[in-house]
Amino acid sequence: MPCKSETLAFMRRVQGLGFKLSEIRGLLSLRGRRMQPCAPVRRRLQTKLADVRQKLENLKKLECELQLALRSCDKELRKQDAHCPILQDGDAQKKDGRR
């Protein structure tokens, strides 16, 4: 059985890979077994990688939305009577012909 400092180092390492405490508990139970099959760990790593990829995709979409919002603000700021398009009601923007 590993000592406490090895266990803590292991926990920090897998936490750095994005594993949550509940997931780390599962990995620790695998680590504590005599036989340490790699397949269950590999499945967990694949799941974590899929989660990260989904988060990256969501962040890319958010990045695009933020860029569009900034362009909209920049366009509005060029006007004499600028009104923040982000703060306006969506229906008011459509009536004014703004998007």
C-alpha cells in the first residue's frame, strides 16, 4: 500500500488532469488493488478527454458570440447617439432595425 505522501502526489497529479474528487476516489480504489488493470483507467481517461473536447467546443462557440457582441458594440459606438446593443431588449433591436 502506498504511503500518504505518494497518495497525495498521485491525487495532485490526476487532479491536474482534470479529475474531480469523486473520480479520484475511484482511481484510488483501482490503485489500491493488487492487480492494477489499465483498461478501467484508460476508459476514465477517454471519458475525461471527451469532456474536455466538449468544453473546448463550447468555449469556441462562446468566443464567437463574444466577438460578434464586441463588433456590434464597436459598430454602435461609431454612431452619434450610441445605444449599447447588449443592454437593449432583443425586440427593441429588431424594431430599430439593429441586430
